[in-house]
Amino acid sequence: MKSLKDSAYSVELISTERKEELEKLYGSQVLYEIKAEIYGCCIKLLTGQASVKERWEESFYFASQNIRSHGRLYVLQDNSEGLNRIYYDPLSRTCFLFNMDYYGWIKSLALSVAGDILEDEHGIYSVHGACLDARGAGICLLGGSGAGKTTHTYGLLRSPSVRVVSDDWFFGRIYGEEVLAFGSEKNFYIRADLADIWKEFEGLVKKAVFDDKGRAVVDLRWVIGKGRILPLTTMRSLILLKRDQAQQETVRALDPEEALKILEESGYFNPHLLVRNERKRRLRSGFFRALLSKAGAFEVNTRGTPEESQEVIRRIAGIEP
């Protein structure tokens, strides 16, 4: 499965004064104000677009309207700003999104605002990847666009012994000798071609209402049951996916420093991080260094068929077919 290019929008950091100017300028567009709870953060959506409001409500857990928001997303329209234009005030944690043509980025930027708060204030870190659980052992799948992260997440879920925390974004936290992974989204965001590879998900795809990008927010419980959606797990394996047809090797174990270097050079496989500076790099690398000291790391080249790559991943994670 191929995904949209991850970095097809630009982000500009702005001052709080500029944030206040934008709020005054575009306040009349706001028809809906919806608060969501994202791993303990109250993130508020402000928009005039009913379709965005509806998908937001399907994606995230509701937060009480009596709770003050920790971060805000304005999803707005203004042709003079161009397509997919982002402004972010890191002091007030306010993000302005103009002319967004893909809801997946809106969702990811909401998670990124929460992540910006959590890593600064609470020592909790964003991981742009899938997190599964096999008999109590957490498995993280990371990779760039087109490497097969979504394909292999749902491929693994065909096994009854595998449960899921998140298929796209989770939060990691160090507790003593363990690194725990926590989910934060209510539902899952799938592509229309999911059942083309894994026929087990045909029923889910038929029930889904897809947007013009071929994406839909769905309740995965319809297919795998309530008991296989977990709020958290303990991380044991980190699998970095790549697709390199020129490389014959399909799997190799990575030592912690080698894995960390790959993560750093790839921007931690997270194109949605709003603030990138040396302080943030130290925080993020510190978290992944701690994770890699406690979880085995592997690189898997998904150059073969999905079933061939699944066999390799299942062998690493100790998952029975």
C-alpha cells in the first residue's frame, strides 16, 4: 500500500502576537468548537467545516467542555494562503491550518500539538508508528512512506494472538526499567485498498464511508472485537521497515546506536513534528536511546511480497500464523 507524501505541507513558527492577529482575522469562520482528549491533553478544534468536525469526533475521545484547552487547532480556508499552509505558536500551543486537502494531516497535527506539550512538560514522547501486542510483548513498526507500515500492521492483526494499541501514532513513556506505549485515538484511519491485500478486512471496507482521498475513520472493533484493542503495552521489539529493491538482505538485527542513527537521520520517521530544534532533538533522541536499551531493534526490507515480509516480521516477534 502506498501513502500520500508525508511532507507535502509547510510549517512556520509564529509569535503569540501573530497568533492573536490570526484569531481576530479568522474568528468569524469558526462555527464549531470541539474538545478532544488526547492522552490527557485537551486539544480544541475550531473550524467552520462540518466534514472536519465529523471526522474529528469519530477519531478522538470527547473532552468535557468545562475543561480548559491545552492546545488548539484552527482549520480554516483562505485561498491567499495557498494549499496546506501551517502556522504554529509554540508558546500558546496554537496551530492554524489553511486549505488542508487531507484529513489525515489534520489528525496528525492534533496529535503533534499534544506531543509538543507532553514531551516538554511530562516526559512523554510521540512515536509515529504502529504499536501491536503479542501475548504481552509490545511491537513497534516504524518506516517511511511506502515501506509497508500499514500493510503489515493489519497483516499481523489477522492472527488472533495479536492485539493493537495504535496503527499510526502512540505515546511512549519510561517507567523504571520499562517503556510503555499508550494509544490515544478512539478509532482507526484506513485506506480503501486495505482489503486488496488482506481479504479478511473486506467487511470493514464495505461498511466504511471514504473521502475523496480514499480514507475513512472506522471502528476496528467491528472486525477484530473489543478485546483486541488495548490502551497500552510494554515495548519489546522495534522493527524499522524499508523497501529497497537493490538490497538482497531482508532482515538484520541492529545494535542500539545503529538503530538510533537511522531514527535520527529519518527525523524519527515523523514528518509531523511541529518544533524541530537542538533541545527537541536531545529530548527525542534521549527517549529512543532509552527505548533501544530495553527493546530489540531490527531492520526489515519489505522488497518481497506482503506474505513474505509478514513471515519475517512474525518470526522476529514470535507470532504464530
